[in-house]
Amino acid sequence: MDDKLVNWIAELQSIAQAGLTYGKDIYDHERYQRIREITAEMMAAKTGLSLEKVTDLFCGETGYQTPKVDTRAAIFKDNKILLVHESDGTWSLPGGWVEFNLSIKENTVKEIREETGLEATAEKIIAIHDRNKHNVPEYVYGVCKIFVLCRVHGGEF
């Protein structure tokens, strides 16, 4: 992110979250919790988002803060690529957040089936993309998009 204040707020929140995860002292936990609350208030003031929305984003996570992982299916046929129409009106490769109990391949195949109704096989990872290095708007926390080359074997597009 290019906004230093937003970066600092996100970093402070990540430090507070790590402190809540690994800290042993009850008083330190209270301090880390307060830092987390303050960072949510700061982010709400900076972005214009509601405190409730920012609190859900900042305080809903537990454990060490890491980037989110997203898979996208690259399916080619006759010099065409399969895209899906998103709810916001944009077009995208089929995909979504990786479920905690699925492998990259399993998640990609599941997303293809859910979004297109097609049966496919995930063949290999072809790229890993750091979303915040190339997209706007940026997310407060990183998103790693994993692109998987897939082959459709049940259906047509």
C-alpha cells in the first residue's frame, strides 16, 4: 500500500494480534486488546468505513496475521479463456478463497464447479500473484492469488 498511515495502522494491528496470540501476561493481553481497538478506530477514521466493519476486519481474526490465499482457474480452449461474471459486474477467472480443509487443486476444482457448473481437473500451478503489488484498491492485508492451469472434461464453454 502506498498510504503510510494505513500501513502503520495495519502493522500495529498485526503486532497486537500476535501479542494476543503469543503473550502470556494478562496485563499485556489487555494492552494488546486496547491497541487493537485503537487501530480499528484509526482505520475507520482514515477510511470512512464504519467502526463495526473495520472491527470485523481487524478483530475477527485470531493467530498470527498472514495473507489470505485465493485460487484462480486458467482454462483455455481454442485461443479463448473462461471468465465468470462477478456480482459487482466485473469479469474474473473462476476462483475464490481457499477453504481451510482443501488443497490448492481441490479448492480450484470446487470453485470451477460452483461458479460454472463444469467438471475440471487442476493440472499445475502456473503463477502466484501478490495482489497488493498490482491491483487497486489494495487490501489492508495481503492476498496471494494462486493461478492453476485446468482442463475441462465435463461440459463446454
